[in-house]
Amino acid sequence: MEERAVVFNDLHIPWHDDKAVLLLLKFIRLYEPHIIFINGDLLDCWPISKFTKPLDIEDHLYEEIEQGKDFLRTLRTIVPQSKIVYIFGNHEHRFEKYIANEAKMLFRLEGMTLEEQLKTKELSIEVINKHQKENFYRYGNILIGHWNKVCKNAGYTAKNLLEEKGMSLITGHTHRGAMIFKRDYKETEVAVENFCLCDLNPHYISLPNWQLGFSTISSDSTGFFKINLRPIVEYNGVYQAKYGEQIISV
């Protein structure tokens, strides 16, 4: 029996793209995946970032976490039976790092983790958090991870990670879409840079080379898998993505 998975990452709530997220949820409702991977940086954790913040932009961590909870609750409502795996990225790590640096005596107290704030246990969401910037999950013959690596050009990060990890993988963090292949004496491996779902024109960078989208995986009991990139294309204010031969839009 074929198993279907959806992989998405880098919403950076509250700096997410509303239409892109709505399109993702619409796709998930139609696709009915058996498993969903949130591959890092669901939240931005902007208020506790070490970077200098513009004086005209206000944000509160409480509101950001509430938006994150709303998204997770909506996702769970759409796919009540699906397995959801939330792989923490470097932005989720900001929360734990902030507690450790600014309120060390509160570290590990009940209710003081980001997982507890987001109510992931109550939503039956498995969290992958190794208490560091990089986390990953092995899904059959594929590593799905949010590695803290990014190269200037699309595809280069995937290539370097494939050389480093030695097996097929999907990575978040780059905010770009790319797929590269490598054949050795055993098999052909593939590495994917898995787009983003955040605002493509953020206040802190000018015209970044980012693209909206996500990926799907179909696999069987033999270990065979197929990864499909699902870019989100904007045309005249309408966001579109392919679902089979159908175009879905918001």
C-alpha cells in the first residue's frame, strides 16, 4: 500500500504568507496524507531574537505562540488521523536558548518548553528536539531535517548535505526550491531544498532569492519512494499549486 506524506517548513509565524498557508491546508485536505512533517521554523521567535529590530515593528511572543497554536489546531482538525511530526529548527531553538541565557533557573520547569506552550502533546504531535539548532527525522530511506546550512545558490545546500549525510534527504532553512541527484555504485540518491511559506518580501532583507512551496512523498513497503516538489506560483494575486492534473488556487 502506498503511503503519502507532506513536508513543509519555514512559515516563520507571524511573518508567514497567509495565502500560501491557506493553499497548503487546502492541498492537505485533498491529498489526505498519512504523515505530515513540519520541518522547522514554524515560528520565528522574533521578540527573543538577538538581531537588532526596527523600532517601528512591534511583536509579542505570546501573540506569536497563539498564532502557532491556532495553526497546529487547524492542521490537526483537517487531518485527525494523520501522524504529525514537528522537527524543530533554529528559530524554535531560540526559545530554549533564551530561557537558558536569560532565565536559567526556569530551565526544565513544567510549562517552560516551547512544546508545552504549543500544546503539541494534547494535539498528538510528535516533536523532534535534540536541544540544538539542527534536528532531523529518518523516514524510511530519507532524512527529513532542518539543518543550519545555506549556500548562496539554489541546489548547492542540497548538494553539500547529500555529500555530508550520504543518503537522500529533504532540508528546510534555505527558503528555496531545488532538487539534485547523485548516482554511485549502489543507487541513485536525491536531495531537496524544500521552499518556504513565509513572506517573500520581509522587512529585514531586500528581494531575497526565495520561493514558496512544499513537497510530497509517496512510498511503499519495499522502500521505494518518490518526492514531488510542489511550488506555489502567484499570478495576478492568485496563488496556485498542482494537485495531480488539477490546479488548486486561493
